[in-house]
Amino acid sequence: MTLEGRLVLALLEGTVTGCILALTALGLSMVFGVMRIVNVAHGEFFMLGAVSAWYVTSTTSSFGLALIAAPVFVAAVAVLVNWVILRPIRYEPQATIVATIGLLYIIQQVVLSIYGPYARTVAPPFYFRIDFPWFGYSGYKLAVAGLAAALLWAIWRVVSTTTLGLYMRATQQDQEMAQAFGVPVHRIFAVAFALGAALAGLAGALIIPIQPAHYLMGLDALLASFTVVIVGGLGSLGGTLAAAFLIGLSDGIVSVFFSPTLARIVSTALVALVLVVRSGGLFGTESA
């Protein structure tokens, strides 16, 4: 393949990766921004979305139904987690980290015992190829990127223009003041946690025709999400989107021209560089 062809392939792969990364990391950033907690089990919501999408597709032969059922199921799990675990410990940051670490292992072991240790995938719901002068590219991957981009735009509109978004932004800025003005803070916490989990679950469902689902896949998703959120700035939705596409494109270029292993090294180095230059991330608030 020519240099031009490899560059186009790298940009396409980077765009798809960036869209999935943005969808996954946005939920983590939203939870931190609104609730001021770090959900270490966020990657397991991604894994639950992939596994549940595989189950629905294999039992009903409908991938479209799986795309609806997976985020709804993951959001329901998140609502239960918020009610049973997070509210009783009053969203205390240190306690939340410990609790979600425990939740991570619980979800992993439950899925392992039910789903098994096997990696499973599903066929894409449709297959067509986009022919470039140098190669043919999966139409499903481009459709995933388009759907993810549309969802990201929709989330942005919700946060920016709706009453729910106003409540979320008010809670993010000052929880006590927002509560004093009548914002139902604990209800906003529950909505933000469920929405963040649903985004991760949907990203997991979209990825299984491309990447097999298995019970340990949440770890990679968690690390990638943390990388994006740290580079973009904790709690900054705009920074999360920008960082996701930056890291996605860099991963695509380095993976195509060199190796996926080197791409991960570059991502880690980028995190270290950003923290040295701007401790709050590219779009976050500088620490004192």
C-alpha cells in the first residue's frame, strides 16, 4: 500500500476509534463532573453493554434490538448501584473509589460465571464496503462513527439547552447552591450516573461486530477512558471530546505506520506530558 493509502487508512481507523472513545469516556467525565466521584467500574459497564448485546443478538437475531436493550440494561444496573452502594456512602470520594473497585470485581465474576471465559462476537447487521483507490473499508465502521457522532451531538445539546442540562451544570458548579435553589441534586446524581453508564454500554454494544466481547474487556476501556478524561480535563465535556479524537487519531496513525503497542506507549506519554504542562488537562482547571 502506498504512503497516501496508509495515511487515509490511519485517519479512518483513528476517527472510528475516537468516536467510540468519546462515547465511552464522556460517561466517565460526566459522572466526575456532576457527582465529583471516580467510577472505577466504568469499564465494566462497557463490558456489560457488549456482553448483553451479544446475548440479545444471539437469542433474537436482531442487532437493532440489542442496541436498544444493552444501554437500557446497563443504565438499570447503574440505577441499582447508585441506590444500593453510592447513596448509602453519601458519594464520599475515597469510599466511592473503594466501593467501585469492589463492584468491578463483582461484575467481572458474575459475568464470568454466567457468560464464561470465551471471547464472542456477532456479525455486523449489514455489510458493505467503501472502495478507495488503495483499499476497501468497512461500511459498518463508518456507520458506527456516524452514529456515535450523532449521539455525542445529541448529548451536547441536552447538556447545553435543556432544563436537565441546566440542573447538571448547576450541580457541577456548586452542589450546595444548586440544592438551595431547588435543584434535586440526588436525582440529578442518579440521572448522571445512569446516563454515563448507558453511554458506555452503548459503546460496548457498537463495538462487538468489530471486537469480540469477553469478561475482561472492561479494563482496556477503563484505561482508555481515564487517558481521555485526564488529557481533556476532569469534568470538561468539551475537553473529553477533543481529547478522544486527538488520542483516537494518534492511535490510528501510530498503529498503521508502526504498531498498536507503540500507540499505547504514545498515549501514556501524552498523558504524562499533559500533566506536566497543564495539571488540569487541556481544557480543565489548573490546580493551585
